[in-house]
Amino acid sequence: MTVERIERRFARLRAEGRAGLVAFVTAGDPDPETAAAILAGLPAAGADVIELGMPFSDPMADGPAIQASSIRALKSGMTMARTLAAARAFRARDADTPLILMGYFNPIYAFGAAAFFAAAATSGVDGVILVDVPPEEGGELAGPAAQVGVAQIALIAPTTADDRLPLVLRNAAGFVYYVSVAGITGTKSAHAGDVAAAVARIRRATALPVAVGFGIKTAEQARAIAEVADAAVVGSAIVARIAEGLDASGRATPGLVAGVHRLVGELAAGVRAAGGKARGDTARGAVR
């Protein structure tokens, strides 16, 4: 299944004439049991694609909310093996929702790249986003990922020049993640007009769907992004809601899971309310 599951989901979104919601949570946050319940309920809450964060001790591209979620997960005992087990448990219940692992190269290096991608594929993972691997250094990942059909999701930033796009997109599959602000996650938001221009520029370089993230916190912001992109990515707001549901000892309160799913539902409603441009290949002007 792997990358084909992503392709099918975006094809369905295009057929429905709407953008999707990509929801990010960190594996094992705030504890494995609560995290599993959150993850299992995300599709029903409205998530079209799920990004599952691989906990790491030094998440340098992330702001305070996601940093804190990684720390909570590591303290709860999460490892790469347990993250893959969480993915496998989710896939046993849900055969359709694309599941993307997101994080940093160090845990994969420790695990072994070939072993990691093989384990990810057998766990039902469809793609991987690595925020600290520039395309010049991604050669050792391209082969193992392609061999098992796990998509390497390319990251494009506002500072990515036109002449660099072919290099960034060389091994890309599934969709493209546009990092809409220069900086860390969850600290500032991009102007919708700037995002629209950036998405149009990316679409001239690739036929892959374009998801936009960093700084989307509300249903209104998600709706604005859904007007111009193929998906809106929300992470910091969701993990902040998890933090709000903890008691003074850091334990999950009874309403935490429902509160997270309620927020995801609100974000999904915002995305679905977007007027949206037609999202067929002709309308997008995709290059093939």
C-alpha cells in the first residue's frame, strides 16, 4: 500500500473538490495509552492525513509546544521501536488513512536507515518527513525508501530558490510540504496571499499535491490555507491542546482525548468550509 495510499487520498480530495486536513501528534504523548486513543480517533474527527512525530531529544525545527510533546513522550518511555508499534496498531484498525512519520535523522541513523524503512513499511507507514536532512545528504535514504515504497516527503521553504526546486523535488513522492514561515513551528503565521503565491510557484515545478504547515492554529486560518493549497497541516495547536488536558502531575485528565478530537473536528470544518479552487490537474497547471 505505502505511497499509493497517499495518492488515493489526495485523488479522493480532488474528486470532492476540497483540500485536506493533515493532523500532527507526537507518538506516546502524553503517555502511550492516551496517545493511542488520540491517534485512533483522528480520522473520525476529520483528519485526512496523519503525521506521527518521532520523539527526539533535540527537535531544533520545532517550537515550545512540540518540543514539550517530545519530552513528554520520551519520559513516557517512547522509543523508535514503540513509535513503529504505535503505527502498526493504528494501521491494524485503519486501512485507508495515510500515516506519515515526521522527525529527525538521528533516531533513524541509530536504528539503521535500511532497517528503519523496512520496519516502517511493514508497520503501515506511507511516508516520512525528515526536517534536518538536506537533499544533498539524502542519498543514503533514497534507495531504502524507494525499495519498500515509503514516500520521502519534500520540504520547501520560503527561502527555497527556483533553481533549487529540482534538487529538492528529485526524490519527492506523496505530496510536498511547504513550510510557510522561516522559523520554528507554532510561533508565527504566514499571510494567505504569500502562501498562495508560494503554492503557485511550487505547482509550476511539480504535479505533487502541496500541503502547507507551520503557524496554522485556528479553523479560520485552516480555511484560508485550504483556499489555495491541497492540504493544511496543523501540529502545534493540537499538541498544545494535549498539554491543556494534563493535570498538575502531567497525567491525562478524563476529557483530554475528547478535547483533542473536538479541536481536530473544528479545524476540519474550517478546511471543508473553504470555497476552494478546483483541484484537478488542469486547474492546478501541474507539470508532468
